[in-house]
Amino acid sequence: MDQVPSSSQDAQSLPTCYRHPDRETGIRCTRCERPICPECMVSASVGFQCPECVRSGSGTGHAPSASAPRTLAGGTVTADPRLLTKILLVVNLLVFLVQMAVGDGFTDRLFLVGRAWVPELGNELQGVAEGQWYRLVTSMFLHGGVTHILFNMLGLWWIGGPLEAALGRARYLALYFVSGLAGSALTYLLAAPTQPSLGASGAIFGLFGATGVLMRRLNYDMRPLIILLVINLIFTFSPMFNISWQAHVGGLVGGVLIGYAMVHAPRERRALIQYGVCVLVLVAAVVMALVRTAQLT
């Protein structure tokens, strides 16, 4: 049973979004009082408004063009709130198709490895420690098989879409890439230098972390997300599966930190705090990479 917004409603369930009847929510438009989910929330001077009130300009006290409607985190409201999620999904799928068509040679040049001999690439050492820093990024778009990419892309679609709508495109993209880099950097720091790693899991776990912060901010029932996260962590640390737990943990921690800044930053200096925390997490990832490079060289 979902949480209720007050003790007088203990026996009742939360209302559902007027545009998405399958989504329960405890937030209402400050103008018309219709229940709205994160995808439909538009940040107003006080609280949140629904898209209809924003379009009509009735809830702002100004002409509709006086100020651009904003998402919960301060991003610009767009016609397609899932556009970047779709693009990221397509890019991952296209790269996977190239992997399948070209073979191991393509994957060997782009996966994450600290410092190792890769016979297919000749007699020179390969890896981030050899100056191939691009592997920290390119490994985020590679996958080890159909099951691997299927689970990651399902997570990206289910979690990424609503999160993109709540944060806005720029903030969502920063969250995705910085969380993914945090996962790659922690893998590089802690994993064996010869251990290859690949996958979007670090970025996906970053979305998990930010979604948890957002749901808590909106007083949503977090039990489904917690159950899903626990199941994923069990798989992550299970000896039966060859999974890079460092990428999952690094992405999750980065996502929580960035997500907290995104949804809790005060309005008057919101962008400074949001992107400042992104920079701090990115700097931490760079420091981890530099430390590991010093150790290996």
C-alpha cells in the first residue's frame, strides 16, 4: 500500500496524475489542484503547475511569454520530455550492432582496461594508464551480449524517461555522463588492471540513485524502487555473475549526490549548486583516474 499525504487519509490511496492515470502522486497543481506526476510538473513561483495552466498563463500572474516554464529542477519544459533518453537508447543499440558486425577488434579498442596486453591489438600495452583515457567514456556504450544490453536499456527507458522530464535535458545529460564516468573511474581505481569492463550500468545506477532522491523529495512510495535496487545489487555482488560492482557503486553514489543537488538546490542559486556538484563529482572521478595511473606507471 502506498503512503498517504496525511494521517486523515490512512485508509486511502494516493490520487493518480490526471494525464497519466497509471501514476500515483501526492503533488497537485497550485492553480487548478489537479494531481500531477513528475513528468507533468512545471516549476512555478510557488509549488508546481500542470502543463495546461502553464500554456494558458493563468497560474503565473504574467503573460504566457513572460517567463519560460520550468521543470521541477529548473530545466526548460520541452515538447518531447524523453528525447535524450530515446537518443541514448538508440546510440547504445547502434554501437551494439556495430560490435556484433565488426567483432572483437572493435570492442577491444574501446572497452575499459587499466593496463594489459590485448593480443588482438598487437604487442603494445593497452589501457587508460597508457594514455587511452577515452576508454573511460567509450566503455559506457559497449555491452557484452543481448541480455546485458536488454537489461540496461530497459532500465534506461523505465527510469530515464521520467527523470529526464523532471530534471530537464541539460541536467539529465550531466547526470547520465558524470555518473557513468564516476562508475568507470572507480572501476579503473579498484579493479585489477587487466580486467576488462564495459556497459552502461554505471550511468544506469546513477539514474537509480537520482530517482530515489526525487521520489523521496515528492513523498512517493519508495518500496518498489528499493526492491528493484536490492535485486540489482544482489546480482552485482553475486559470484555467479562476472559483474563490475565498482561501476555500479560508483554510478550509484554519483547519482545520489547529483540527484540531491538537482532537486534540493534553493531556487536563487539553483544552477550554480546543481552544476557545481556535477563538477565536484567529475573532479573526484579525474582524481581517482590520476591516482590509479600513477600506481600503474
